[in-house]
Amino acid sequence: MRKTLNLTQGEFAEKIGLKFSALSMIEREQVPITEQILIVCFVFNVSETWLRAGRGDMFMPDTSNLEEEFFKLFRQLTPEMQNAIFEHVETLLHIQQLQQNPIGL
């Protein structure tokens, strides 16, 4: 998928909040895909089935109701899980802001 998107390991790792070495080990199948890496599915609209098992289409159909689906699933989570998702999204937003506005530049 990274190559399909024409991204280097460093660029891809940065976009999903991983260290280069962690991504390299995942790509070489030295470590399993964790639940945290599934953020790739949201960031790049990738199929979880494809990411985990290599089956089906790499990318999910581009739908206009992605937010609606997300919130439908989100509402089914326990309050604790909703808080975990919220904290993770805040972290991703912070990473995105740092990427868009690097300190010292």
C-alpha cells in the first residue's frame, strides 16, 4: 500500500505516527500488525481485511457517508473506548499540526 501511494517508509511512518524502524519491522513481517496500526485504515481509507490478511481490495470505496459510519460505530463503543478513540484522534491531530507547522521553521 505504501508503494502504491508512492511514499517512502519515512514519509509513511510519519503520516501514521510510527517510527521508521517500527514500520520497517511491520513491512518485513517481523512484528504483527497491532490495533494501533489500524489507524492506517482511517488515514488512507484502507480495508482492514486487506491490511491484515491481504484479501480483497486494498482501498475502501470512497463514500460520502464516512463520517456517518464512523459515528454509528463510535456510538456502539463503551464510554471508556470512546474516550480512548477521542484521545487517539487528539494525538493524531497534534501530529498532523506538527507536520504542517514544524517548530523552528
